[in-house]
Amino acid sequence: MSKDILDLAGIGIGPFNLSVAALLDQHQDVDSAFFDSKPRFDWHPGMQLPGARLQTSCLKDLVTGADPCNPHSFLNYLVQHRRFYPFLSAGMTAISRREFADYLDWVAGRLSSLHFGHGVESVSFEDGLFRLTFETGQNPVRARNLCIGTGIRPHIPPACEALPSTRSLHCIHLMQKGRDFTGQQVAVIGGGQSGAEVVLGLLDGLWGQPAGIRWFSRRPNFEPLDETPFTNLYFSPGYVDTFRQLPEQRRRELVHYQKLASDGISPDTLQALYQRLYEYPLENPGHPLPELLPGRSVYAVTDGTPMNLLTRNRMDDQFEEFQADQLLLCTGFDHGLPPCLAPIKNRFREDSTGRPRLQPAFNLDWDGPDDRAIYTVNQGRFSHGIAESQLSLTSWRSAVIVNHLLGHEHYPVSEKGLSVRWGSSTPQTTAQNRQVPRKTAQMGIESF
Ligand SMILES: Cc1cc2nc3c(=O)[nH]c(=O)nc-3n(C[C@H](O)[C@H](O)[C@H](O)COP(=O)(O)OP(=O)(O)OC[C@H]3O[C@@H](n4cnc5c(N)ncnc54)[C@H](O)[C@@H]3O)c2cc1C
């Protein structure tokens, strides 16, 4: 850190703040530093399952969408590692999660603005500056602006909260150490991509040979990620721009409706899983078949040996009981601001559900001075849309943030794409107050 007061302090170094840091690396006049509690960069090490693939194009890397000439691109990673031509010949539609993690690690190693082993303990606002203190006692840091990139926290369903973490393990920790579920009844809870990958891992014997495998999903079936072209437009700047201007309630409805555009299972994973299940009796003669249990919500779990699961089947509205020695929770993640912001949290304006309100440049709506911004990445699912928690628009969002920080449009962020007109051309006119020309109404066109 070259100056006493930073222009921007980043809290958390996952891919999203790493992207902001990678763009800022090209702006030597901006003094920035990013802090993470981890000892080194590591992208979801507990879910680096063999064969797991990125659900996003590798061109949607940290920088390319904003600045294809930036040296921290995935293509430059390939060239520097002498893998460009082998990569092209591999003809892969999606790279492995391991390779993307290696790319992120490579970028992290090239940026001098990153400081690991610096868990931020608290953030206050004093004399017009943010003041960060650290869990491990390093000197406090002052900054004019913040960028919060502290990511996601594993979601533990209420029914599992009281269980010991050894028996009820969130998948995000699965690969952190060697596990052996040999001889156990294993229940996988959660029917999204992580659940599918964990079931595949169990079928492949990654953690020994379980006595039985049960896979529970709340969804009515094991549903695919919608990767088709028009759905992919939800992950485009033009769509985000229309989305964020909608009323709060409408945005919430759309996030719910678009769930499978971001949270479904990759079709390739579904295919591999189905084929493995089909071949299971031939490969494992005499072994009980894995049980697939869609449409079930886990209602209650009683600890014991074994644990007892009470589920409700939405298909026929019946309660059922199952037993398990080990629960693997693939139950997603919670988003929320980190506890270190507690000293200034009451200065943030909230929406009707208590979430902090975000401005167009991903900065919090707060009561501080206009020239002091608190940017956030991965907090805007309900303000900017489902792309927020995905890699797709990472570089674009970073460009919006850096432009705002610089005070001018250094990076092009508006889009000329297909002529899909998401919003009405007269958004101030709602269906309720629209004056239907008498003749049109008489023709019954209203019923459309
Ligand atoms: C297994 C998995 C696979 C995924 N695959 C894809 C995919 O293929 N495509 C896609 O679009 N999306 C994917 N996602 C979703 C998303 O891209 C990732 O979750 C991504 O890592 C989010 O990045 P982030 O920077 O917000 O947070 P994170 O990667 O969670 O990083 C946050 C960082 O903040 C640090 N931190 C937290 N609190 C503090 C503090 N007080 N002080 C200092 N540091 C702190 C943490 O140590 C952590 O390093 C995946 C998610 C998971 C879990």
C-alpha cells in the first residue's frame, strides 16, 4: 500500500473482487488494496470435485467482457502456460472447475494489491473516511471507498441446524479433507448442481462404498439448467438495466421465475448421472439401488444412530420417514453483508424485506457523503437480477464499479445486442391506469 489513505479498500478476495482488482491494476493513479482472511487465494476448494465443469463460458473471465486487452484474461493465462493450441484442439464447451480455479490463482499471484491473512474485523466511518481493523491485529487501514466482496455463506436448513457438523456436512466443505462413508447410509439433500455432483461422486466411490444413497430434492424433478440463447440474455447488461428499474415486488417475482436459468443442473451432469444410475445394478450387483426422492422437503431431523428424517412429499402431500448416518447438505448459500460492517450498518437504506438497497453502480444507498461509495459484488440478486451471483457479468460489473470510482466511462458498459425490448417504451403507464381506446376494448383485445 503506497499511500496513507486508499482510494478503494476491497474486503474479500473471491473471483468478484479479484476482477475489480484486475481492472484497477491497469490504473496506477488509483490506490487500492484488497483484503482476505484466507492465507492464500483458493476458489471453493471444498467443491473441487474431479470432472466438475464451469457452468459459464471461459470468455466470461475476470476482465475480457470489459477490456479484452487486459493481461489478466483467461486467453493470456492459456498463452502464458503454453496451452492455447492444446486448448483449442480440446473442443470443450466448458472448461473444468479446476482449470478455472488455476486461472484465478494465476491472476491472484500477479496482483500486488492483494493482501491475504487479513480478515477484516470491523469497518467504521470516521472523519469522512472508512477505517478497517483486522482480526489478526495488523495496522488499521483508511480508505475513501469500499468494495465488499465477501461472497456467500453455506445455507443450513432449519431442520439440520442442531445437528453436529460431522453428521450434517455442507458440501462446500466436502473436499477439504479425506472422507470415508463406507458402510454408511448417506442422504444427499438438495437437487441443484451441487447435489447432482455429490451424488455422482458417491456413485463413483469418491468417499468409499456407502451402504445406501438417497437423494432428496424439493423440486418436483431433477431439473436442468436452462442454457438456451434467449434465457442467456438474462445475463446481459441490457437486461440488467431494465430489470433494476422495475418495482421491488416485480423484481422478486422475476428472480423466482428465472430460478432454473441459474440454479438448475447442467445437462451434461444430468446425462452422466442418468447413465451411471442406469448402469449401477450391473456395476454393483447385489447392492441396493440409489433412491431418488424428488418433491420432498425435509421437515425435521432427529439426531441419533441412525438419524431419522421426516419429509413431506409435495407430489401426494404425504409425510415419510427415512434413516441416515450421514447428511450431505447441498442446500445452497445465503447472501448477506458481512458482520464486520455492523458499526455502519444502520446507515444503509433497506428495501421492504430488510435487504440493503443498491444503486445502479452496485453502491449501497447510504446516508454518507456522495463522494464516498460502498460498492458490493454478489449482493444484488434482487436489485440487479440473477446474474449477480454468477460469473457471467463479473467483468462488466467490475467495469461499472471502476467507471463510477473514476468518475467517467473508461470502460464501455452499454450494450447493442439483439432488438429484444424488455420493458415498455412508456414505463410510466401501468396496465391499471392505461386508457384503452374504446374501439379496441370493444374488439376484446383487452383479454390478451
Ligand atoms: C462450487 C461452486 C461452483 C460454482 N460454479 C459456478 C459456475 O460454474 N458459473 C458461475 O457463474 N457461477 C458459479 N458459482 C457461483 C459463483 O460464481 C461463486 O460462488 C463465486 O465464488 C462467487 O464469488 P465471490 O467473489 O462473491 O465470493 P467467494 O468466492 O465466496 O469469496 C469471498 C471471499 O471473501 C472472504 N471473506 C469473507 N469475509 C471476510 C472478511 N471479514 N475479511 C476478509 N475476507 C473475508 C472469504 O475468505 C472469501 O475468500 C459457483 C459456486 C460454487 C459454490
